[in-house]
Amino acid sequence: MQKDSFQKFKKLLKNSQNIAIVTHWSPDGDAMGSSLALYLFLFKLNKKVSVIVPNAYPDFLHWLPGNKQVINFQANEKKAEKILMSADAIFTLDFNSYKRLEKLGNILEKTEAPKVLIDHHQQPDDYPTLYFHDVDACSTCELIFDFIVGLGEKKLIDKKIAACLYTGLMTDTGSFRYPSVTHKTHLILSELLKTGIVPSDIHSAVYDNYSLDRLKLLGFALNEKLKMVPGCPVAYFTLTEKELSTFNYQKGDIEGLVNYPFSIKGIKVCALFNESEGYVKISFRSKGKIDMNLFARKYFSGGGHINAAGGKSTLSLKDTESKFVELVKELF
């Protein structure tokens, strides 16, 4: 845990009028939930706020309050760079290394504004001016809730902010089934429910929003692409760009796919490898004390949490698969 005092955060906010919020490449529910919750909160403090994402995020998150104000760096580089260069403060959410931003990271390195890191991933880099970091938090949305409460502004958490926070809490915990969920998680949920949000509506907006192509892609992956590592409790998928395009792939269509093999008795590690924009994107999941963060950092230019990490490979999909099958054996 690394958290600066709320006196420092209050001073920074007092002295900042133009604030930018940045989250990681391929934003997920926690990234967008935390970014938009903070955006809505700072807007209530009469700040001029912008949310910048490195690239597009799934359609099933576009219902989130504040979504229409998000700036996609890939689609509008000049506007995003201008905002960042003129910002009084920059909040970096749900990541802890500029490497998670791709090209946007190069821009952020050039900015002179103080940086605030709010994140729960392991081993943060040393770029931030102020830290609000805790690896024991189940999500960055949990930390945003703590941040608002710590500033003495709990009363400003309305239905819109609560919906964003609930989304991040729900998606980053696998609908509250991961080991990261604690009694504190449910206490926060209890507070959010007081605003009038309806959990079933949020769950439906995120998970009951599949296209027919996405459902068929899921069936194809489970039936044709699921593989096991001989002699190890490991299951994984590989998907080529051609296979994805066959099902009219849209960003977010394979969200959650990596977790499906855990329903097989005895499986302790799952992985998903898919071709994406000139490289192989990788997702890792594990049970118990099997450290996928360390594994991803050591071999696949990635990182994350002990039980959930990501990485990438510039090798071919076939060579990446072979590398994984050989190296994963050292975990057992």
C-alpha cells in the first residue's frame, strides 16, 4: 500500500482547475467505471475535466454516465495532446506504467503537470507525484470510492457515480466471485445501493448485451479452440485475426472468455492468446497462489495481479503458444 495524505490531494485539487483523467489501453469495466466516476465527481467540484482513453472500448460500456464526453486518443490525437499539455493535474487510473498506454504514454511522458496514480496493480512505476495505490483493493473503483470518502465528499456520490463504481466493482471481481472480494467490498456495495441503483439493470447492461456473432464466437472458441497442456492443470485458447473476423469481431467480444475453462474440474491456470493489431495479445488467469503477474512480467512483457494478468508477444501466434506451453510447466 502506498497512499499520500488527503491533505496533499486536497491541496492539489484546490490548485487545479483543468484536470485530465487517463486510463489504460483497451479499457475494461473497471477502467471506464473508475474514470467516469472520478470525472463526474470532479465535475461536481466545478472542475474542467476530460477523460482520455488510448483506444476504443467495448460497446457494452457505452451506457455509462459521462460516456459521451470520453476522448479517444487514437481517433483524436491532437485534441487529446492539447488537453494533456494544458492540464493542471493528470489522474492515471487502473494502470501503473506508461507502457500500458502504447503511443499515448509517449505524450504523457512529456507533460509537466503533477500525476496522481490511483490503481491496484502490483509494482507501480515511479512516475506519479502522488500515490493512491493498494494491491489489496478488488478494483480501482473501490479506490475511487475510498478517495471520494477520504476527501470528505461522500455526500456527492449520486446515482450516476454509483452506477460507474458498481460496474467496475462487478466486472473486476467476476461478479463478486474472485478472492479479491472482501467484507469491505460488500460494505461499499451497500453504500452504493443507497443511491437507488439497480444491480440487475447494471448486470444486464454489461452481460446481457451480446450480438449473435459474439455468442457464435463463444461457441466456436469453446468447441474448436479450447486446448489443454498435457500433464498440467492448464487450459487455453488461441484465436487468429481471420477466425475473429469470421464472426465480425468487435472490441470486447472475447471479454471474459479466458475464465471459462475454470468450470473444468481441476483447472488452475487459464490463458487466452489472440492476434491483435500486429502482435499477440495475452490474458492470464489463475487460482490460489499461482503468480501470473510474475509470469507475465518475466516472459510476456506484461503484468497485473497474482491471479489476473496480461501481456503481449511479437512472436507468431503459433510460436507464442509453443513458448507458453513450455514455460507454464514451471508453475507446477
